[in-house]
Amino acid sequence: MQTSRNILTVVIAIIITSVVYSGILLKTNLDVVKSSKNSLLAQQISAQDLGKVLGNLQYHVNRYIIFRRQPSLDSIRLYEKEFQVQSYILYQVTRNVPALQKPGRVICFTFPEIMRQINNRLKNLPAKITPHNATEVYDDNSNPFLIIRTAIDQVHIYQIKAIKTSTNETIAAGSGSWKVSIFGSIFMLVVVLSGYIFIKKSYKRQILAEAKEKASEASQKEKEKLLQAIADNCTAIIFLKDKDFKYILANKSFEQFVQLSSEDIIGKTQDVVFGKIHPEYGVGDESRILNSGEIQESTQLLYFKNKNRYYLVTKFPLINEAGEIFGLGGIATDISEQSEHENELLQAQELAEAGKLSQQRFLANMSHEIRTPMNGVIGMTNLLDSTDLNAEQEDYVNVIRQSSNILMLLINDILDVSKMQAGMLKLEKIPFEVREALKQIFQSYKPLADEMGIFLKCDVATDVPEFLLGDPLRLNQIISNLVNNAIKFTSCGGVSIKVTALEKETALFDLKIEVTDTGIGIPADKLDYVFNSFTQSSTSTTRKYGGTGLGLAIVKELVEMQNGTVLLSSELNKGSTFTVIIPFMLASVDKSRQPTRTKGQKFASLENKRILVVEDNLINQKVARQILLKAGFEVVNVADNGFKALDMLQTETYDAVLMDIQMPEIDGLETTRRIRNNLKLSVPVIALTASALPEDMEICFNAGMNDYITKPFLPEDLLQRLSQLLS
């Protein structure tokens, strides 16, 4: 097809060239013809013959004047007629030549008048020529044809010039015609040769293009075969469609799905292919794929291989090298196993969450069941300590208090490990006074160190900020565990607490705590294991010194939760040094507003107030009632369940309510909600709970409570919070 177009182009070029060449050659020949015509015209103008005739006429006129013979007169008549004929011919020839029009008219129309004059003079000649009249006669007839001769000379001169010009033009035209012929022939030859070369190259290109197209078609067929082979050996259902939504490829899985052969699928639309087998399967909005080029994904339940299976169906546009969409493709992948696996994972997750919730409830129950009696023991110990005791009785009270503290530490360790494993341990971020926290730890463990006959020192560097932002409870727990361990394993010497701080950047400090003891030390091969739960350096250590092996595991976990590090260096029988580094933000606190605590402190805001204690445990009722009465409360009433509390709040007015959380019949949370929603009372409510889970605090606040304190509690803590609420 391309070769035919090229041949047609060459033929048109040759025709155009031939027309141009013929036009140039025609113009050249026309110039030659014109020159020849002018030459012929010039030759037709026989001025020389007219001159001869006119000369002969003049000659015979003169002879007649001299001799007066009849032959001369006959010759005059003969040449007169001849001149008239030739002058008329001359006039006809020259009347279309502007330069000869005037002389032609003069010759043709002046001659008859002159001849009349001559004939009249000849008739009137004297009878004889004498010397007297000869001069006059010759003067009258000397030159009668002067004006005609002048005109004939003009014609003759023009004739000479015309012949010369025509000759030159003919020569020039002939020369041009030769050149045109030569160059035209060469040009035609070049055009023909160029056309031949062009056609030959075009033919070669066409041959190459056809060969390339055949190779491309063969390659395309190979690719199609390869694609078909790949698709046929793929377990997914694969198909391709053109822009008319007709199938152009379908793999074996697709054929099995629609129960048709390839011949019954290719070139057909989905309505025809699916027919009565799967009428429920629609094409969806496939036109959007062709129009916008978007990729569509959906999960469909398909009946295939004798069972319903879940398939992930992905439809996508087919784009050629020019970036044009020429069809669409689809892949349906069997995700039944994946879906089943996801369902199993979901069930496992639900079971895990249920187990976590069950563990959380178990921890809450354990915390309540253990802390409730401990609150009674510690509360009664504090009440007993506030009475007048002798030295022996004070010693007994101190023993009870120390034992209670150790037991509470053990309880907290067990609960904390459980919460860590359940992922329920959360950290606070509140301002706290570093030196005050260390002072409390020092004062708590100083009696124990004195009892064991060892020293306990605490050194806080001057560069340690006064207030930091973090979790003071967890920091206290970390240091307490390290100090408790150090005292427990040290029989001589003592324990030193050293605290320093390094400012890493603006308002960010690394707090470094070093706890060094002169105790039994840890073997080098056990250094990597002491931070594991329920692990000690040896079984003999457990028998001799006691303990659960949880303290250091809790320390490591709490330190790492605060983005810190814990290091250990130890030498057997010489002692150990535990180093804890935790980053803290600097806290800005007005120290003048910080509450101060003093043993036996009186709170004026609590005097003459009325308070309701909602508690089901008799011992805790007695502890709370005695603490509150000694603090100055005028009325301290007790309700052992939520219903009684609601009745009492409707009949009497109270300034505050202490609310236990876990109670029979109706718990403290629901009781508080009814106080807020049903009774519409805004009386302050403080939760007294044995549950130590952080999320319990949020639950209490959401129920409408104003504050939260865990059992066992220090009397000063309870009274301080009541004072703040009632001020």
C-alpha cells in the first residue's frame, strides 16, 4: 500500500515536471515563432521594389518630357498601376505596425494625387523644349515624388532594423530553446532517476516494514501464547476484554468456572458467556475502568469447584504504548483460606481480649480481696500508734507496720508483674518533688537498716532539679525495690543512694540513681539473669534471704517503660551497684502552694463537717470512722451498701461521701451515678477502692466521683484530699 502511494507520488512529480518543461519549451518556441513572424513581416514589406518602380516611373516621365513619345507614356501608365498595386499591398502589410502606419498611408494615398498633378503637367507641356523654357519645365518636374521617397526610405530603414532584430531574437530564442532542451532533458532525467531511487528505497522500506511487521506479529503471537500458557497454569481466574466488553483472553480456570471452551468465550460478551450458568454475576461498572482508568477491587462469593468460595476480584485497564486504554482485565484470586484464617485470627483475638478482660477482673478481685484486709491491719496499726503507748507497745506497733509494709510491697510486686504481662500498666505524668520522694524512701528504710546494723546514706547532688515531670509512684517503686534488695543482701557495711542529674537539652534531664551496697554480690555468670521474673542468683539465696525474685524484673520493666536504662556491676562477696538513668522533663511548680504534711496534723476545714462512709467491710468501717472522728468531723455515718447510702442521702445532708467500689447488691459506681442522675446531688464523692488498676481511676471519674484513693491508705493522704475538696 505504501509502495503504491510512493509510485503515485513519483508519477505526479514527473507529470508536473513535464508540464513545467513543456511550458518553458512552448514559451521558447513562441518566441521563435514571433521572431520568425516579425522577420516574415519585414520581408513582406518590399520597400526596395517600390523604390525601383518609383525610379522607373520617374525615368519614363522625364523621357516623355524630353522626347514626347508614346512608348514612354505607356510605360508611365504601366508603372503607375504597378506602384499603386504595390503601395496598396504595402499599406495592408504596414497598417498593423505602428511605426509604419504613417509612411504606409503617405505612400498609398499621396501617390494618386501626385500622379494627377504630373499628368496635368504632362498635358500642359510646351510644344517644344527650348533653352528658355527647359529650366522651368525641369524645375516643375525635377522631384515630384520626394515625399513618397522619404516615406519609402522610412519603410526601408524599418525593414532593415526589423530583419536585424528578428534575426537576433531568432538566434536568442534558438539558443534558449537549445538550453531549455538540454537542461530540461537533464532535469527530466534527474526527476526520473530520483523517482526510481525513491521508489526503490520505498520498496525496500516496505519490505523491511513488512518483515518487521511479520516478526512483530510472530512475536506478538508468541507473547500471546506465553501469556495464555502462564494464565492457564495459574489457579486464579483470569480474563481480558476489549473496549466493546468482549472477551479476548480467558484462562483454563475461567473456562472451568463458566463451563465453556475457549471458542465459546472469545469474542463474546459476559451476558452470552455466563448465560444461565451464573446469571447472578454482573459486570459491575466496568465502563468507569475504560473512561477513568481506575482499578476496582471487590470481594465476591463465587460457586466454583462444587463449593462456595471467597474471591478477591481485581479489575484494571489495559493501556498500550501510546497511553491509550484499549480494554480491561480481571483477576479473581481465591482468598477462602485467607478469609478463614482471618476469621480464626479474629476469634483468637476475641478470645485473647476475653482472657485479658478475665485477667483484668481477676487482678481487680485479687487486689480487692488482699488490700481490703491489709487496709484494716494498717489502719488499725495507725490508730493504735496514735494512742498513748509505752515503749514495748510502740515496738510491737513498729513491727506490725514494717511487716505490713513488706507484705504490701510483695502484693504490689505481684500485681504489677501481672499488669505488665497483661499490658495494663500505665504511667502518670505529673509534677513531683524529687528530694521529698527520696526523703520518704530514706525514712521508710532507715529503721530497717538500723535494725540490721548497717548504714543507709542518701546523697542528692545540687544540680538535681527540685521538681520534675513524671510518675513519682513508679520512681518510688524503682528506688524502693533497689534499696530493699540492697539492705536485704547486706549484713555488714551499708547501702548508699546517690542521685545526680545531667541536662541533655533545654528542660530535659537525665536523672541518674546509683544504689551501692557492700553485700554478698552477684556471680558474673548470673548478671544477665537477675532481671528475669522469679529469678535469684541461687536457690540458697531464696532460702536464706527470702523474696520472690520479682523486684529487679519490675525495676527493669518500669525503667524501660520510661525510656530509661538500668545497669549492674557486681563483684562476688564485695557488693553491687545498680545504676538507673531515666529522662525527665523539668516541671515548673510554685512551691508555696505545695501542701505540707505533719504527723497528727489538724485540718480546720474538716471540723464540724458531716460525712457518710459507704463501706461493707466492718473493720474498714471502724478504721475510717475513727480516723474521721479524730480529724474533727462532727458526724460520721456508715452505710454498708449502696441502697442504704441513697436512702440516707435523701433524708440527711452530708458535706462529703467516702464510697467503696466493690459492694454487694449495688456497687459504688452505680451508687454514685444515681446520686448524680436521680438525686441530683453535687456532694463531693471520694472513691475508696482496693483496686489498683490505673483504668479504674478513669472509670470512677466517668461515674461522677471527685477523687480516688486506693486501700490501704495513709490517714494523712485521705484527710489531705478531703480538706482540698471541702475548703
